[in-house]
Amino acid sequence: AQQGCVREKVYGKQKIYFADQEQLPAASDAELRGLDGEIATRSAQLQALQQSCRHLEAELKDLNSSMTTPEMAREIEALRKDCASYTEKLERIKSATNHVTPEEKEKVCREQQLYRREWCRRKRMANELLDAILEGYPKSKKQFFEEVGIETDEDHGVVLPAT
């Protein structure tokens, strides 16, 4: 700083040293315009390279997330085995001689509806009877069911079949 090569600025207790720019040659307007043009071309090159890099990174991510050739071969083999087993099962079903006739199916459906209606009717009658008893009972419904030993459909997770 004393020789004049470096300048010094004092800010309170701090001192800042920097190169003395007055000793550097001044650039002409043509040189500045040339440097600005070079900066613009380098910036365009940088943008193009960054775009290319993003594109390549996306492609790499896609390739890393996709299956490899050996993995695909194993997957294809597993699917072929599944297909063969399903084809075999289908052939067994087609060749079975004990098919259910539409009349038998209709009969079973009618019986199922009959039994479901009877179940609903009996459940409703039992609930009405239990509600009548519980009107004069001093304890809760749950305690009454425990004392008497009543098990409900809900206790066992039983649900009425759909109609």
C-alpha cells in the first residue's frame, strides 16, 4: 500500500486492500464491446450445455428406473409360467363335466333369497323382543347380553349377504 501497488480503505477498525486500477491500462470501447460479445456467446454456450446436461440427467434417471435385460427376461419367464398355469386351469374348467345348469343356479339363488328373508325376519323379531325386555331392565344392553349369554351377528363379524 505504501508503494502504491495496492490501495487501502479504512472502515472503522477494518482495513480493506484492493488492486489499484489506475495503474491498469484502460480498455477502449471496441475492446469492451468485444468482451461483451464474448460474454454473450459464452452465456449462450453455457445455457445450451446446461440444457443438454438436464436432458442427459433425465434420460439417465429414466434408464436407471427401467428394468435391465436380465430382469426383463426373468419377468417374461414368470409371466409365461403364470399364463401356462392359467391356461391349464381354464382347460380343466372347460373339460369338467359337472357344470351347473341355469335351472340349478336359479334354484340355489331362490333358496338363498328365501333363507336370507327368513334370517332378516327372525333377527328383527328377536331384536323387537329384546328391546321390549330392555325397557324395564336397569342395566345396559351389553350387560344384559352378557348375563343371558346372547351372541349377535355383529359380535362374530357376520354380515347379511346382499340380495
